[in-house]
Amino acid sequence: MQRSLFQWPRRTWDQQGGKYMESSCGSVLWFTGLSGSGKTTTAQHLYKLLKAEGRSVELLDGDELRTAICRGLGFSREDRLENIRRIAYVANLLSKHGVTVLVSAITPYREMREYLRKHVAGYVEIYVKCPLSVCEARDVKGLYAKARRQEIRMFTGISDSYEEPEQADIVIDTVHQTVQDNVLHITEKINDINHLAFSGGKLGLAREQAAVGKADKIGKTDKADKGTRGATGSAAGVGRLPGGDR
Amino acid sequence: MQRSLFQWPRRTWDQQGGKYMESSCGSVLWFTGLSGSGKTTTAQHLYKLLKAEGRSVELLDGDELRTAICRGLGFSREDRLENIRRIAYVANLLSKHGVTVLVSAITPYREMREYLRKHVAGYVEIYVKCPLSVCEARDVKGLYAKARRQEIRMFTGISDSYEEPEQADIVIDTVHQTVQDNVLHITEKINDINHLAFSGGKLGLAREQAAVGKADKIGKTDKADKGTRGATGSAAGVGRLPGGDR
């Protein structure tokens, strides 16, 4: 299978024309990492950037999807796999219609990510790297404390494993880099390989923000961005499952 | 809430301009009816017509969705409701990005359809009317026979109720009308109210097919169209649940 990183805009080889053609399909940028690592925060920043560019873009948040299409699934290995398969199904449906899809979900097992690489068209794996100790110190949702007190069981990093990605397309560091730096890194990384411009204006803006160094680290922006979380239209209009994705 | 029938292309009132503006959102055409009534067959014909017009269109089939995002749900009232809520969630996501969504799902309870009318943007309810006796005589999938032998329980029409729609936007008759007639009826019905052209060419084709009277009744076309059923991209690539939607 062709490496997905070359697919933003995805390209297919036109046999007759003897050149690459832009595909009308979108890409699926999948953020994997521990709870509190900064997946959603980074995805939200990238979402805004792509949106401002006029792209058709959707942010699928693991927590929201748990409520919307995965009610009843628990946190056993099999249930977690099913959870990821369903998100993949929805991501594929959107991508098929030209939507760039950002997914923020822990996706803790290697098996899941192998599944995604195989079944999700235009899959780009972004590992949001952050040590457990830092995630736990941030503990934005207070879940690590609960997990330590065993009020939550099967919590990734504490009582369930996170198998570190070994072949992520992009790795970002949310401890030493700002959100702006990371978003810039993602866009550049894709562009470098793609040899296709991410398009002038907004990339310039990303560079500018990174240069100014508005040091938005995860803990801070997570709170500041709370209001923008519902980027995905919620049909059910119901609340989050207590604890959400874990 | 504004009647959804006026929303294809959906229109929103532009206060400043003092006129209706076309919305970039798609509509959700929801086919409800008994198993074997002709929901999927009709939806497939309409799908092809819209596709040929260059529209971004998706067909969500109740059977396929049962496997893709509803595995584990049964046929109790609560599970059936959850099933419909999930399809609605996916339909909304697609519609939000300008996709015209056709849904083929039994949707047996009034409560469900009230939910949809309230929560699905651009919802158009199409009641695929066909007497139980005719559906049972067709029995394309052999499910009615199984239900009569009680090998399948909680089967709509036999051992679970189908509450006839009382406020469907469009009603089609699959006993006395051909598929072509019905598709034409749907497009005309929407256009009549919308006062917006469904656009020349393909509507002409639909008229022509209806006039020629290629008498494709449901039993026949259901079989003939088997190969085109997988209009929805299946991420999981897994088979149908035995029995599917019921």
C-alpha cells in the first residue's frame, strides 16, 4: 500500500496522462497518544487553520464518538478495538466525500493502528508524544487521580497499556514545543514529502505564530479552547460519558 | 422548525439580502417501511440519478450500518432507538459537508421519526408503502418465512409493530407503481414545493424511463440490483449480520 503521507492532497497515478492527479478524497489525520497528551488541543488548532483555508474539515473526538456511536462499549481490548473500527468507518465515509478528517482518540494498541493503516484511505498517523508523568501532572480532566484511586479501571497508562507507536508518520512533542510549533511541524512534514504546497497564506500565519512563540502549552490551551470542542455536529445532543475515552 | 421538504437544496432566509439563499448543507432523504417494501431498491435508483447529476450523495443502508456501527445492538425498543440515533448522527455529519444522504432503514416507531424530524437537518421522510402481505409474498431475503417459524424473533410486521407514518413528507406505492415512477414522484414532489429545479437532464431521463414503463417492480429489481448495494464504503470490510435490519 502506498504510504498515506503522500496523500494530502491525496494523489493517484494517472496511467494515461503519465502524471499524478489530485484525488478528490480527503485525508484522515489520526492523533494517537495518552489522555492529556494534547491530541485534541493540537487537532483543534489544525482544524481552525484548515477551516480558515476554506477546506472541508471535520474533527472527530474520541470522547464524543464514545457517546454518539459507541454507547455500551467498555474498555476491554475487544471493545476498544470495536470503538476504533467505528471511528474508522465514519472517518472513511467523510473522507470519501472530500472532507479532511482529524481524529483525536487514544488508540492505544499497535493492532488498532495496523488496522487503520490498512483500512483507512489517506491515513496519516500522528503520535502526540508526552511522558505519562507530564500527562498525569496536567490531569486536565482529573481522570488520572481517579485512576490512581482505582475509581476508574482499565485506564490507559495506569491500568491498561499504551503501546508506543513505532511507525508513526509524524511525531510531535507537547512538552517542549508549543501548539503552534507542532501544527507547523505537521503541515511542513506533510508538505516536505508531498512536494505540494499547503497553500500560502495560512501556512505563513502558522509560521508567524510559532515565531512569536505564544507559548500555548497543552494544559493552558486545553482550558482556553473548551468552548470550541464541539466541532463535530452532535446529532443526539447528549452529554459526554463520564470519563470519556480512556 | 421549518418543514424540511423545503430544503433541497436547503434554503435559509438571508435577512440582509431579503431573499432565500441556498445552503451548502445536503438533505437527508429517509426511507421508512417494512422489510421488503422496496426502500433500498428505490433509494438505489435515486442514488444513481443524483450521482449521475454530479451530486455528492451517500446511501446509508440499515443492514450495513447494523454491522458497521451497531454491532451488539438487538431489536428491543431501546436498541432500535439507539440504532436510529446512530444512523442519524452519521447522516448529520455527512449532510453538514454538503452530501445528500439517502437512508434506507425500517424505522418502525413514530417516536424515532419524531426524533429524526427534530434532530436531523434537512430531514425528508419518505414512506415506502406496501402491505405486509405483499412484502411477505416477495420475501426476498427469506426472513418472513423464518419469522413465521419463529426462528427470528421481534421481526417487524410479524412479531414487532410497524407504526405507520402519519406525517410523511412523501408516500410512495411500490405495489402499483414502478421504481422509475416512484423516483420521479419523489423528485417532483420535492421540486413542486421547493420551486427550485431539480436540474434539467436527469429529471428528463427519469420522466422518460417512467413513460416507457420499464415495469421494474421491487421483487425483480431487488435481485437485479444486488451488485450495486455496497454504495456505502465499508471501512470494516466485514459481512452483514445474518438477517440485517428487521
